Amino acid sequence: MANSVEENRRRFIKSAIGTASALVLAKMAPAWAYPLGRSYGDVIHAQNVVDLHIRREDMNVAGRIARPITINGSMPGPLIRLKEGQRAKLHVSNALDESTSIHWHGIILPENMDGVPGVSFPGIKAGESYHYEYDVQQSGTYWYHSHSGLQEQLGHFGPLVIDPADGDIGA
């Protein structure tokens, strides 16, 4: 009987330690390890125009207040979901004190929509907006990010998922 009580006690303590460890590690895990990111805003299903607002905001990063570049108030930016065959319409407003851009990484689109300042378009000046519009010709998992200065490293990036036209993601 005493053995059974001791075994139950050990099992309980192991379970409690395991749970506590998992919770501590979850708090320390990087944002990319979370399915929706630690500070994610909305998932944007883009049937209409997608509005993206780029600015700096106070945010708790690793227990300290920092001023990363955010997109729609989150860092990384919101998950944008498009569908193969649709016309993507993305309106980007720049509230930074400097020019910015968005490069749609790996996406097939017209060169003036590629988002590389000085190569394919002039960039989005401080206080101005740019309207990206292109036909979505592929499906898969991609990302978007700035090609201006070191803005990507300061939080100016986000995920982009394009669902296949037939809804079949394969097996």
C-alpha cells in the first residue's frame, strides 16, 4: 500500500514538473514557433482589398519594451491568405519616418509589383501609400518582407499562404 502511494506521488510530481517545464519553455519559444505568432493580429482572407499599415509601435519583446516595425499592429505581420486565380489587391500605407517597400517573396507577378526599391519600383515614401495589384498564378506557402534598409530585421515581414484553386493541397 505504501509503495502504491509513493508511486502515485512520484507520478504526480513528474507530471507537475513536466507541465511547468512546458509552460516555461512556451514562454521562451520564439515567435515563429507559435502557429499564429506570439503577437499576431488577424488572419486576412483577401477576397477584397487588403489594407496594410506599416509603422513603429511600442511592443514587449523578450520582456523589454522595443519599437519594432509592425504591420497592422503586429510583428510579424498578419497572415495573408489568397487563392490561386484571384486578383490580389493590397493597399500599403507607410507611417514610418522613412521609405519602405513590400517584396512578395517567390510570387509570380509584374516587375513593378515586386517591391524592390530602385530596381522595380521607387519605394513607398514616408506618409504615402502604394497599391499592389496582380493575378495570383500559383499556390503554396510564401512570405512578404521589406527590401528597404534593415526593416525586415526590425520586424517588417509576414506569412503569405495561397490556397490552390481546386482546394486540393495534395497528399
